[in-house]
Amino acid sequence: EDQVTQSPEALRLQEGESSSLNCSYTVSGLRGLFWYRQDPGKGPEFLFTLYSAGEEKEKERLKATLTKKESFLHITAPKPEDSATYLCAVQANSNYQLIWGAGTKLIIKP
Amino acid sequence: EAQVTQNPRYLITVTGKKLTVTCSQNMNHEYMSWYRQDPGLGLRQIYYSMNVEVTDKGDVPEGYKVSRKEKRNFPLILESPSPNQTSLYFCASSYDSSGNTIYFGEGSWLTVV
């Protein structure tokens, strides 16, 4: 069964304290892996798409990486405005259905 | 500005009273979908539409209906809402069915009592 698991559920960091969020997946052939950011009371907002193991994408303080079993969202020197829930989704080659993880709630304290 | 607009944003209704959540996008996207988001669960797709007059069931379609008569609009209909449909609903639109660059509405909080 295709599955996506994100960890940790919640992460509290001090401003400037770098860390990583994890997205583990099980799919029969990866079509794509996607990262989204969701602010409270808002819809998710697209961040990155990764297609193959070894691929990396960067945007400001965020860097997403991909292996054959998981993806990491690395946050370098985070600021309070990086506080949000980060969602991961995968799409299998076998169908067009997106499978979403439950998200990691990131809190950055000043 | 690229936008997905859904209404109402907040609604409390009673069991069995039909309701419609409207959704409109201004990006000329062909692919639109509805999701529900519940605590501890990932986004779950309710219905999707690949184009006008073409709709199909997602993961959790029971108790919902949709229609796509115009490209920009994709309303979600709850014919006889029940308390287990209390949730946060998102309308989404994208160029295609991949997970790449999906635009989401701001969400509709629905409570069924």
C-alpha cells in the first residue's frame, strides 16, 4: 500500500537553530514528491517538486533532498516567519493520485 | 493575481440540511479538486475534475457530489450532511493532475451538528 509518513509531528526550534523534517514514503514507482507549506487558517502553498533520488531544490532557507525512501526538508538558520506546517505528498507512477502526509508543525521561537 | 476562491469560509449547519460550497479559479486551469483535512490525517481527495463535464471520485467521495459546468467553477455539494463531515475543506486547482504547483483556496470550515 502506498504510504507517506512525516516526522516529527511537531518541532520547536530557537531562531537560528537549523534542523530537518523527514518525509518517508512507500510507493510502487515514484512519479514525484512535493513539499507544501501551510500557514494557520490558509491553504497549502507549493514549495518544491523532486523527481529522482539525489535531486535537491533550494529556496531561501529551505532545501529539499530526495532518496529512494525519503525526503528531507532542511531548514538553515530559521526565522519566526518560517513557522508553519510543512506537508509532503507523493505521486506514484501507477496512478495520478496524490498521497499526503499528515504534516510537521514547525515553531520557531525568537 | 492567481486565486482560488471558495465560499463560505465558515459554516455551521444541521444534519440533513443540503449545502453547497462554491469554488472558483482565475487561472484557466483544467484540473480542479476538493480535499478535506482532518487533524492527524493528511489531505484526502474527495472528488476531482480533469476538465469541464469530466469528474471522478477521489479517496473519500461518500456523501458528496460535484459538478463542473464551467471551467472556472467547481462546487462541492453535501446533499444530506452528517456530523462525520465536519471538517476543513479545500478547493484546489492546477495545470494538470500532478502534485506540481497546486493552488489551494483558503479553506472552508464546516461544522455539522
